[in-house]
Amino acid sequence: MPNLATFAFYLAAAVAEISGSFAFWAWLRLGKSALWAIPGTAMLILFAILLTRVDVAYAGRVFAAYGGVYVVSSLGWLWAVEGTRPDRWDGLGGMIILAGAAIVLLGPRAT
């Protein structure tokens, strides 16, 4: 059964993945130096390592539930880093996605 550490790992993984991906975005889309790929790569490696720390029996279920955390964290990044406030449709979509992620992660399983 997932615990508080599960959600902490998911959140840390989301920050690592989003910041790592943004580093490549900055390099390839915003004209920043190719050196941005170095911390970007490091953060993407950290992201992968963090997901392995989630105590769930199957990788596919970990990844599926993480998707919801990623989407909502991306909306937080949109607001905090890119300065664009998510609108009501972003919020509604985020809530629906988190509900789906919770069902995947917390749903009763046959033993």
C-alpha cells in the first residue's frame, strides 16, 4: 500500500523530470547554450532513479499513477516558472487526472 513516501518520491520525480526536460527546451527552443543539456541529463537520470524508489509491485502501475502527478506538477511549473497561471480547464483536467491516478494506485487488488 502506498504511503507518504510514495507521494514524496512522485513529487520529487516530477520536479526532476520537468526541470530536466525544460533544460532541453531552453537549449533547443529558447536558444540557450548547449551546456543546458548537462544538468538536464542529470535531472532526467535522477527522475528515473526516483521512480524506482516507489514501493509498488509493478512498474507499469507506478508509471501510470505517476502520469497524474506529472500533469499536475507541470501545471505548477507553468505558473511558478513560466509565469502563466493555469486556467479553470487546466484545473479541472488536473483534478480528473489525479482522480484517475489515485484509482490506479490505490484501487483494491486481488491478492
